[in-house]
Amino acid sequence: MRICGIVAEYNPFHQGHAYHIEQSRRLTGADIVVCVMSGSFVQRGEPAIFDKWTRAACAIAGGADAVIELPLLSAIQSAEGFASGGVRQLAAAGITDLCFGCETDDMKLLSDIADTVADEDEDFKRQLSERLAEGHSFARARAGAAGMPDIASMPGAILGVEYLKAIRRGFPHIVPHVVLRQGAGYHSDDISAYLPSATAIRKALAEGQTEQALAAMPERCADIVRRALSEGLTPVFPHAFDAVLLHTLRLRGPSYIASLPDVSEGLENRIFSAAQNCRTREALIQCVKTKRYAYARISRILLCALLGVTRDMVVAHNAAPASHVRVLAVRDASVMSALAKAASVPLITSAASPLYPALDAAATGVWALSQTAPPYDKADRDFTQRLLI
């Protein structure tokens, strides 16, 4: 049996995602397509716009056979940790193939870039350090140090290279495939574009353009979201936890901030100082970020501060093998049976399992603070929500 894996966030699910799933099935001839998806918070250091079960249901409606959860400690890392964690979970679920979307479908080019980056010889390390010292972001500094083409610093290519690295380092039996990204670019916020991006959909929702946002989703997915909204689900935006974030930073101080992932070179003092005067998360990021310390990096640091995620926790997580596969949704019972046979670790469907990380359940509880209607506002929903079939 061929099982194709996809690493995703579906924040939210849109037409481009449905195309990716369809093409992944076609390219691989897979019997089952499994998507590993971020839970309550996403890689950019922000809350997911909808709860993970609504997003998982959309993925099933959009063509996936199963949706499993990417553990929080993988979901909120930079590209390398995010990709590595996604591949690790999918490998534990028994995938034979991995298919990712990218701005290029030249697999040889991506493989060559992955080889160059993975080698990290002394000349590469020297040039990388020099470019970082000049104030370049890590992605651009790495691309320049490796002599990569411009495509290497684009979002899909960055992740694609990291997927290939993760496969080569630990899971060489997995066959990688690439689908050329269609429609608007990752950062495009034009809701009227052909196949609008998730960024554009979130912006439309933030501006109250709900119907325009829903029109960018497959019809069945739009129906799921429309029904959830009518039941009281509220879209969640990055500013939702501003007060508690600033409270945490001001209360815990520089020593706590210094313990967070990606904090170095006295950055904790810069963040703490800014937190004394800034009134919002966005203002804080704008005050702290530089060419060297990019927006997304600061955003992830602030999310870790909010959730109590330390550097040591991330290091331990990255060094450990997958202990479980949390299944959020499946197309039908036969898919669950097939996954149970293919997986190398236990499948779980609830946080009641001792294998489920307490931090992930706590993160769901934090996300629920943004809601006012049940079941979306329930802090213990990871324990009570049934598997979606």
C-alpha cells in the first residue's frame, strides 16, 4: 500500500490546498493521503485562525484521507524544525511518499540545494556568519553563502529543502515528490487573485469580508466553516493574546526570555525593554525586529513566551523519536484500520492517552480563551472531542 504524506497548516484550507492533495495522489498513485497539520498555533508564531478540528474537517472535505496532528514543539519552530518534525510524524504513520508544494518543480535543483546546505563545509559556515553579521535574514544569508539561486529563499523552496534534508538524515525509504505551486504567492494578500493564498483569506476575514474569504475555499470546506461560524466559532487573529503576552514578559523578565528558543546575543534585554512601553504584540515585534532578527523569528519567540516553551524543551523534543500519532480526522473507518497497520507507533485520538503531550492540550486551552461559544471555548476539548469520521 502506498501512503502519501503532506505537511501542512491549512490556516485556513483553500483551493490551492485541494489542488496539492489531488496532484499528490496523482503523482504518487497513493491509496491513502495523510496530512500532518499544525494544531492550535502555527509556524509563524501565531494562533491558528480556526480550531484544529474545523481545519481537519476541511482537509478531509478537500480530498485528504486522514489528518494527524503535528506536535506543538515541532509546529512552532523555524523551517528546519517544522519540516523535520512533520516528516518524523508522517514516517511514524507509515508513509511511503512525501509530496510538498513549491515555487519550482525542479527536484534536481532542490536536491542539489539540500546537499549543499546539509554539507555545511567550513567555507559555507564562514560565508554564512559573514552574511548574518551584515544583517541578512537567515534564509537570505544561507542562500547567498551556498551560492543558491533566488528561488532558494522563497517560502516553499525553503521548506522543500528542509523536507529533503529530513528524509536523507533519518528516513531514506520515503520517496519525495514536488508539486508546482499554483495561484497567488504565499505572502500575497489579494483576495481577488487567482487561487488566493491563506494570507489573503485571513486578511479578508479580519476585514469582515467573510463571503469573499469563503469563496476562496472549496465549496464543501466553505460549508463547514460557514456552519462553524454560525455556531459561534470566532476567527482568531495574532492580537488575541496581546494582554497576557505583555503580562508574561513584564512579569517574568529577561532571565525567562533568555531561556526561550532562538534567543541569543542579548536579545532578551531588547525584548524586555520593548515590552515595558509597547501596548500590543505587533508594536513589540516592530520595535524589536531587525534584518538579522526577522519578524517571524521574533513572533515565534513571543509565542514561546506565551506558552512557556523553553529552549531545553525544544532540544529534547527534536532528539526524541515520535511516540504516537494523534489522529484528528479520517475519511472513514477503513482508513483508520489501514493506518493502524502501517504505523510504527500507537495511534491515539484523545489527550486522555498518557502519550499525548500535556503542553499540546494546554495550548488548546490557551487558544480557547479567544472563544465565547461551546465547544470552541472549552479548555479541555482535547479530552472530549471525538475523532472526526
